[in-house]
Amino acid sequence: MANLATKPYVIGIDMGGTNTAFGIVDARGNVIASDSIKTGKHSDINDYIDELYTEITRIVEANDAVGKINGIGIGAPNANYYTGIIEDGVNLPWPTPIPLAELITDKFGIPCVITNDANAAAIGEMTYGVARGMKDFIMITLGTGVGSGIVINGQMVYGHDGFAGELGHVVMKRNNGRMCGCGRTGCLEAYCSATGVARTAREFLDIRTDDSKLRELDADKITSKDVYDCAVAGDKLAKEIFEYTGTILGEALADFTTFSSPEAFVLFGGLTKSGDLIMKPVRDAFEKNVMKVFKGKVKILISELKESDAAVLGASALGWEVKE
Amino acid sequence: MANLATKPYVIGIDMGGTNTAFGIVDARGNVIASDSIKTGKHSDINDYIDELYTEITRIVEANDAVGKINGIGIGAPNANYYTGIIEDGVNLPWPTPIPLAELITDKFGIPCVITNDANAAAIGEMTYGVARGMKDFIMITLGTGVGSGIVINGQMVYGHDGFAGELGHVVMKRNNGRMCGCGRTGCLEAYCSATGVARTAREFLDIRTDDSKLRELDADKITSKDVYDCAVAGDKLAKEIFEYTGTILGEALADFTTFSSPEAFVLFGGLTKSGDLIMKPVRDAFEKNVMKVFKGKVKILISELKESDAAVLGASALGWEVKE
């Protein structure tokens, strides 16, 4: 994408409910400078935009990048690429919809493109990460929720309305499925997010009687990190929680393959740090469940982008495709 | 697509296990002339190609179309768009793989493109049917099996290896799912194909005790047409079979929507003739199960192409995109 750009740098902004991280990035994916502000500090969106402008201008000036910014890319929850608007149902301190792309473009005098966080991650992976050179892959982000960004024929899939790629909300359990934050039941996200792993832990502790180090913890406060720590220490029940989680994810990836026959899935986020504990059951369940014609053909990879930089990098990659 | 073509006609060939239909088509989708031969008549693929050549040449000459054919498009089971080859696992009288595109191009001296039947149907729908002007839609063919052709950003989705769009093999029942022809269990195709409807009929008759006209038939020979006839005649159990089938299909379409957020689904094939018997439960289950952000936004349409012409039309549309 970078070859159409007329200026040497882009700015990436990763807007989360708690923090907003931002950075200046060059065409090779080097983060020249970065910083962050608290998203929730301002009750008025315009004050937030003002602080963002002040802080970004500061690092732009300090790095001799004034006049050298090709575009601004933002990854934000429920951000619509087509409309430039953050839609309803997000954990942000301001009323929605928010015309974010327009607000930023007006304030900075630099064209801005926005998309949701998982799409930004996919673009980052395609531009700078393990998916470089791939025309067909699916990014799965395993965080508090499960997000996805789909690339087909070298293009991000936005769908007819900008909301494509909600694979965290494919139904994996049609009977007695868990409640999901989206208001439905049985979604992939209710099982394979960090929160889902903690829910599985509580469920296993409830219905089973075998020993586990997890029983020493306050069940209501168990996190996926606790499950990881116990599993690494050899706890059998904790390991089985990862097997359960990985199996559901592998079954889901097998179904997704029938859709776009991707060259690879790229997994990203905290859960992937559990390594083989999660990846082995994912790969096993994938190969067991996928159609014969796809067996042995689809790579399941872990993102190699540095987690601290990845969100900003992904968002920044959008800054190369702005239209003035 | 037609605007890149240099000649006024294309030839479409629909290659099925029993019959091969073919026709000359103009840029407006008029079938100028058509005919068919028996696929199974020749034990040698070359004899089959020879007969096809003789018969197509006959209608080309009779319609003053010599030298006016832009390309040949073929829809065939397991036909790979990228390689031009018919892969394994198909119900054809010759050994696979079959380098069909090359055989036809060599014999006819006209460039040939092949794809699987469901993709051909999607291209036909986009070029001449209800999906004209749509950039994002999903074609679902409900015949002996369930096929699909996916269009995103105005392009057919072939995937990295040419095998994308196998949505008939997404798993809808993970526990005690029916055996599917693909060797796995619980696939959409095992429930929502014509064969699936007949299987549901036998299952319902087995486990239920209520009256039904279907009980007057030989259970082993019940077809989806029998279920339709009984439902139209007011048979309650037959109607419930369509509700069961339509509900599963609607749930599947709701999941597919999270992938590419299509503007529409276009349903095609025998089962759609059952009209509201099947379409009402499909639409109800879709709206009930789809994520909130998609509710009320996605059209579920029935193909308007004449069934007798549709397969040839769909295949022919590929003839506009040949590269010489």
C-alpha cells in the first residue's frame, strides 16, 4: 500500500475505552515515536480531540515530521470504515454515533481513515507482520472479546455496510449456549475470549470434583492469566480448560475455512501467549474438523508484531491509503 | 463485465453428471440457442469433448455466430477456477483430475474458463439476475446438495486455492449431527438440501406418532417434492418439515452474515419453489438469530433466472472475463 503515499510518515491511533495510544510510523513499520493519553479523562469529545492534537503535535514537532504526515489511521471499537463514524454500543465516555474521521481531519488538517480494532490489526499484519504477501487470510483477535479482520483478494472485507468480520459472534453452541455480551447466546466470543476462559474455569470448578490449584483462588476473580499460570505449573484441570477453549476455536476456524479458503489464520492477543497450551488443541481440532479438501493446507499462525506496538502499527497502516 | 469483451457472444456450458446443457448467450443475457447432450454416453473424455464440439459448432453455425464467440464458460462440479481442472470426488464418468479448460480451449480454439456450479450461478445472478448492481451478496444453491458462491467487493471469492464457498459444509449440529456426503457430520447440506428434506421427513415419521399424508407413501422413497405436495394440501407434519429446514437455513444465513455482511442472499434451486413454506421460516429464523447490527438490513431473495436457462447463463457469464 505504501507505494501510493506522497509523504514519508503516517500516524496510527489505537483508541480503547481506557487508553488511547498513538505513534508516528514510517513505511517500513518502524514506530518513530509513540505516547498515550487517558481516553476517559474528558467528558466532552472535543476536549479529548484537543488533547490528542496537542500531544501528537508535540511528538510530530520533536521528530521533525511537520508536513511529512501522509495520513492518520485510527482503530476504534465499532468504527465504520465507510462512514468514518463510531457507531452505537461501545464502551466510550461520549454519546454515539461519533463522526470521528471528520473531527480528526478537521482538527489536524490531515486526512483520516478509521476502522474497527480487529480490521486495523489485520491491516497491520498484512502490511508489516506475518501476513505480508498473503492475499487471503483471516485475523482473529483473542482479547476481552473475540474480533476478526478478513482479507480476500488482498482487500479488507468491510461488507455492504462496513460491519463485516464479526466472527466472534458466530454461534458455536446452539443449545444451552452461554449468554454473550451481544445479547445472543452460544457465540464464539463467550468461549474463546480471555473472559470466556475465566467463565470456563468457573464452570469446570463448579461441576467437577477433581483437585486443582485454581480452587485456591476466589472463583469470581479468576482470570485467564490465573488459568495459564496453573496450567504451566502442571495443573491438569487448568490444562483441560485450554483444551476445551482451543477445541472450540479450532472447530470455528474449520467452519470459517469453508467461506474464504484462507492461506492462513493469524491469531493475536493475550491468549496466544499461552503457546502450545492453546495452539495444540486449536490445530488438532482444526485438522479433525475441516473439510478434506482443506486438510494440511491452512496455516494457523501467531502474530509476530510486538504487542505494545501492534495496535498503533495496524491503525497507522490505514494512513497509507487515505485519499486527499 | 461485458464491457471488456471484444466479441458479441459467449458460450455457456453446464456440465452435470447426467446431462450437459450448452447455449449461445448475448451481452444482455438472451439465450440465442441452446441444446444438450448426455454426459455419461462416452467412456472416454475425448469422445465427450468431440461430441460437444460437433453439437456446439452446429448451433454456432446455424446462428451466424462463427468468429463471434468471446469465450466459453463452464460450470462443473469441483471445477477449479485457478487451475482449470476438475478435481477429485465428483460424479462424472471419467477419471479425475480432468484438465477441462485446456481440453476445451485446444479443441475449440476459444479461451475457456471453468468454475464450480454454485459460483457459476452467482456470476449469472450478478450479471443477469436479481443481484445485478450488487457488490456484496451470497448465492446459496439448494439442490441435491447445498452449494454457495460468494461475491465480495464485486469479485467472486475463490480463496487461496480456488475452493472457497463451501458453505453447505458449515457444521450446524455439533452433537449427533447427520452423516454428510463429505464424510463429516452435522453439515448444513445434510439438512437443507432436497435430500436433507427427505431425510427430515423420514426422521419425523419415525419418531412422531401424529397423522400425516406422508405416512401413505413408502418412507424410503419420499422426496422433497412429496413433502411439498403434502404441505400444500395442508398436511401439518409436512409443513413442520419445511419449518425445521427453513429454521436451520435461517440460522446458517445469520452466521454467514457476520462474515461478509452481504447486501443480500440469493437462494436458487428446487427447494425455493416451495415459496413461503420455506422462505417464511428462513426469514423468521434469520431475523431472530442475526446480530443486532444486521437486523432488517439483509435481503433474502429468490433467483429470478429461468431455471432451465440459469445454469447455462451463469456459466456463460464467465465467457466475458476470459483473457486471450
